[in-house]
Amino acid sequence: MYKSLKPSHSSALCAAFLATFLSACHASPQSEKVTTTAESAVKVAATEIVVDSGPDLEFRGTISGDPLDFKDGKGDDTPAVKQFKKTGKNPYNNDEAVIKNGYTIFSTACSGCHGHLAEGKLGPALHDDYWTYPGNQFDKGFFETIYGGGQGMMGPQKGLISQDEILQVMSWIRSIYDGDPKKAKWKK
Ligand code: HEC
């Protein structure tokens, strides 16, 4: 028993050593570089949001025109949400880590009606520059439509997902934009 085990055991060890040795020789410098970049990008994303002082903008329902009620019972006024309410600009735009998470949220909360890649299904496509509500060209209007709802099946997302999650979903939708760059008004 011992005799038959020993050779295979040591050859396994040998293979493991060789694998480590080889990967140390060949793959290490490049993969190290990639990891460092990715990690620092995530760190920047998590710490960079500084909330300005000053009053919040007024947010109104896209359909009703009435001021939006922000008491949605979700209770997570994150730095991103606070900053967004002062500037109307989504601090999560271009943040790769958040965009990835935004797609996960989109897949559960929106894709059933808007299609897996927001190509349109029951609801309209969201990746191009055609908007039923022109205010959606701006992040403020985009948020107002998602939070407060549109017509018919497009009910308010208020209370279903948090305000921070709405900003995350928005960052993903902006990341797949393929319309006319001049109409990407949220960038200005
Ligand atoms: C039950 C189906 C349904 C779900 C779920 C849904 N939508 Fe919609 N959505 C619609 C329909 C239908 C419309 C068109 C309504 C209108 O024009 O007022 C619409 C319209 C919109 C618009 C306006 C587009 C424009 O051209 O101006 C936006 C933005 C939007 N949805 C985003 C979202 C996001 C983001 C989510 C997920 C958080 C979501 N929707 C979830 C059905 C849905």
C-alpha cells in the first residue's frame, strides 16, 4: 500500500512545485500589475464621494410634476445619494465596480420589461438617445422617472429598490449608451 502510494504522491508534489515555479516565472509580473490597478480603482470608488454643503435640488415626478417624496422606507441615504440630490449628477457614473453591481440590480429589477441589455421589450430601449421623456437625457430626470415612475406598467421603483440602487442601475445604463455623443447631456 505504502509502496504504491509513494511514487504518485511525490509526483503530485513535483507537479505542484513545477506549476508554482512556472507561474512565478512567467505570469507574475503582468498579473501583479493588473490586480493593483483593479484594486486601486475600487478603493477610489469607495472613498471619493464628498458631499457638498448647500441645499438639495427639487425633484419632481416625471408624470405628476409634484415634488417627490423621498420617504421610501429604505433608509439608506448614502453619500452618493446625498451628493446626487445637491448636484443632479450621478457620482457613480464611470465607476467600474458600481457599474457591475448596477447590472446585477438591473437584471432582477428591470430586465424583465426592458430586456437583458436594455434593448427594449415591454418597455422601451434605454441604451439609445431616443427618450419618451426628454428629461431622461439628464441624470436628474432619469432618476425622477425611475423613482417616481412613468405611465402604465412603468410603476414607481420607489420602495422596490433603494435610491442608492437606482443610482447604481443608472450608472450601468449610462455605461452602455450608444446614441449620439452630443445627446449625452448628463455628461455636461
Ligand atoms: C413591469 C414592467 C417594467 C419594469 C419592471 C420596469 N419598467 Fe421601465 N418602463 C416600462 C414601460 C412599459 C415604460 C414606458 C412607459 C412610459 O412611456 O411612460 C417604461 C419606461 C421607462 C423609462 C422611460 C424611458 C424613456 O424613453 O423616456 C425609464 C428611464 C425606465 N422605464 C427605466 C426603468 C428602470 C431603470 C427599471 C428598473 C429599476 C424599470 N424601468 C423597470 C416597464 C417597466
